[in-house]
Amino acid sequence: LFKVSPLAGLTLTRTVALYAICMVLVVILLVSFIIVVLEQRRLSSVLEETANVDQSTTDHQSKKTRKRASFRVAMVGLVFSFLIVIWAFWLSSLNSPVRNRPPFRHADAEGWVEYLRQLTEDNTPVDEGGLLASIASAVITYPELDVFDQELARVLEEKIKSIADSESKVYTACLFVRQLNGTQYGRYKHVHAALKKLLREASQSSLYACFMAYWYVEDEYMVKEEWRDTMVRQRRLVDIIMGLIADGRLKGGDDRLLMKAAIIEEIKLVDDPKLTAPHLPPTYLPTNLRTPITGVIPESTYVFKSAAKPVKLAFRSLYDYEKDTQAVIIKSGELGESDWMVSAVIKLMEEIWGRDGGDFAIRRYSVFPVKQYNAVWLEFVPSRTFQSIVDEDVNLYDDFKRDDAKMKRFVKSCAAYSVITYVLGIGDRHLDNLMLTDDGTFFHIDFDIKFMFGRDPKPMPPPLKISWEMVEGMGGLESEAYREFKCYTLKALMGLRTHAGLLLDFLSLHRSMIGQVELDFVRDRLALDKDDDTAWYILLNLLDESPHAIIPRMLDWIHSLAQFMRH
């Protein structure tokens, strides 16, 4: 119990102490109850022996005496319980790691300034993404650094040559610009100008930079001129579809044809690219900037039956419009900011592992929040849930053992997402949130900030989610594939430990969702206060224990039963 579900933010010793206090509290309440019962019995026997007293007087005194005795004993038990609870809270806050632990890189603004001066004097190359995230995190954490505005801007211009080669760099720069646009950070004029210059240069060669500058920074003049029309067409496509959804006109039948007609009329997006005017710029879905689309498929429109009424739309790809399709799921009433943040963090982790030569076959779905309509667009990845695999009694190992590439892809992606969910403490991991594509790639969906960083709606959640179905797909605990899975998992964790500063700085930029407590949680999961051997040992223990955990399997069964009863 202590290994699987320690209280968030506390060490193992402190967790054991709090569990012991709770047990003492329960014992005191039970003893109080037993004393009350015994005292009532004793008084009853004494009163029954008093034969010379009138019966009515005896009954009255008996009831009165019992009430007084019960009240006295109950009050004593409650007072003791109250004192123990106060002691428990004092013990949990005393020398708390959340309260006393300094930021990862520097304890105060002066320490960061010293680090900045060392950078300006040193001519050796630096990690550009790490430096950008570090400066952004420091500015947000220490607003008094505005007196070093020009020096910070000079470091950005001299040390960071380009951000176009990395989506994470572009994302960090856009997030930084948005933070500086606020009134609190309005005094960073030179830093703001340097960041805009980096984004403008990146937009000349990166469509993703153009997309982020247009939609997130909301500055269309940063966008490369020849791609500006592409962004405008994309906005018109979003406006048409969101307008039809807002009017409740995407339900089926003629409404689907109406959507197709409106899209063709507004942006000339027809099914056959041969009929599209050659002078028109390409149109991209906001969730897929890799391949342009050429037409909508109205018969594939589907409205889900859940309370939010999500809509699924499908489009034809330009280069293979007869076979290849792109689909998107649109949810109204939520922005999906936690999904967007987790998707960006997964991309950063993928880049970190790529620096060390690690290929973990990561598959993530793109997320596009549309604040204007309070909605979110989610990339639809053709796949099936592990719950459907269990319901259909599919033997994954029989499929994987005939294809080494598929097995390798499954093992690597399972290892990557095991570390991702472990480090970020992602909860609510039932079988409907575990997905598998036809090529054997494993990935997770549905990330809610309320169930992250150790928070979970289910009791006693495992810190590392390894379902038995994943183990069976690898051939069992004694198989060679499972041993490779453990090796890849350890390699992934070591890679994140090596670049922990970049990861923590990147997370700290999302101040609306992530605070000091969440950052300390990630530090604890990375075991940054321990050496590599100890971190390996902790993770190996979890890898050995998680497949045998009974309670998560029971909760998965209860969830599947609830879903069956609901439908």
C-alpha cells in the first residue's frame, strides 16, 4: 500500500506516519464506543439492584445517567481525535519538501542573474531550446528581472540562432510572447522584440510557426506572405463548421450535404483536386499541417451520443484523395487546454529522447483549442481501445509474434507512455483510454488536469499503469519482449532525468495549470535528489509490481461494467 499510493508531496516515512495516525484515530473512536457500551451496562446493573427506589424514578435516573456517561466519554474521544488530527496536519507541513525546496536551477533571482552573466561570457554553444525555456521560466517566476531586459534580449539574439527546427521551441516562444503581452510583463520590450524576430524568421520556413503565430499569438503579420492566404482559408473553414455546429445543423441527412455545399461555396474545397482552381492556396486542417485536404466527406459525419454531442468530420487528403482521409472530432463547451498542454509535453519528451538516439515510436493526437467558439478540435487517429480488444477476446501476441516490426513498435510505445504517465502522474487510466493502432503503436488519450500529478478519481491508483493486456501482448512477464520493454522504460526515464531542467522549465510556463506543487511532484517522480542507481531501483520495483496489482484490474472491470450498463 505504501509503495503503490503514497500521499502526494510526502516522503515514504511521512506517509507511513500519517497512515499510523489515522489508524490511532480509528482505534480511539472504537475504544470510546466500547467504553460507552460497557459504562451503560454497568450503570444498568447497579440501578437494577436498587430495589427500594420507585420504578419510575429508577427509569428516569437510569436514562439521565446513561446520557451523561455517554456524553462524557464521547467528548473525551472527540477531543483526543481533534488533537491527533491537528498533530497530523502539523507533521505533514513540518519541513515539507513543497515548502522548503528551491526551484530546480536557481534558488532566487540573483542566482539566475549570475547564471545569465556566465552565459554571456562563455562562447561555447548552448542548448537553444533549454535556454529559451529557462529564460521564459525565470521571467515568469521573477518579475523583478525586468531591469535586465536588454541583457536578456542580447542573450536571445546571440545564443539562439533559429527556432524553426523544433516544434517545442516554437511553442515555447509563442507561450513566452503571450505571457509578455500581459500587463505584468509589459516592461520587457527588448525581450518581446527579440522573440517576435525569432518567430518571424521561423515563419519563413516553418508552417507550424506560421500556424502558431496566426492562431495563438494572433499576429498575422508574422506569417509568411505566401502562407497568409492558407491561414485565412483555414480560419474560414473553422468558422463555417463551428457556425453549423452552433446552429445545431450537423445532425445527419440533408444537413451533411448543406455543410459540404457551404464549404465548397466559401473556399472552393471540392472532393476532386482536379476540379479545384490551381491558383488557390492549399487548405490544412488545424490538427494536421502535414498534408492538405481537398474535400469533405459528408457521409462520414457522425454525432456522438454523449452529453457534449461531439461531432466527427472526415476530409480527403490532397495527394491521395481516393484512399487517404483525415478526420477530426470537435467538442463544444470545452477548450481542451490540458490535452493541448500534454500533447506539447509529449512532443518535447520525444525531442529529448531523439537527442540521445532514442526512437520510441510515439504517436500523439494533435489538439487545437478554438477560444472564439469555446471548443476544441482533436485529431482522430484510427485505432481501437483496449476495452474493445478485451471484449472481442483478441489475442494480441498471436498478431505481434508474426511481425517483428509491429512487436518492436508496440514495446517501444508502451515504454514511452508508461514513463510519460508516470512522470506526469496522469490518472483515470481505464482501458477506454488506452489505444492501439493497426501498426502496433500504443498511446493514451483523454488527459484532464484534474486527474494529473497524482490526482486520481479512483482509490489507490497505481503510479505506473501497466495493464495485464499490455503484458499479454508482449508474451508474458518472462518473455524477451517484456524484458526489452523494461530496458526501454529505464532508458526513457534516464533521458528525462538528464534533461530535467528543460522539462521543468517547460512545464513551469503553464502557470494557469501547473504550480509549485505540480513541479515538485515531477521532481519526485524523476527522483532528482537520488543517484541513477536508486532511480533505476525505484522504477524496476514498480515495473515488477504494477502488472500484479489487483485493485486496478478490479477498477477496470467495474468501469467496463458501468459502461455496459450505460449503453
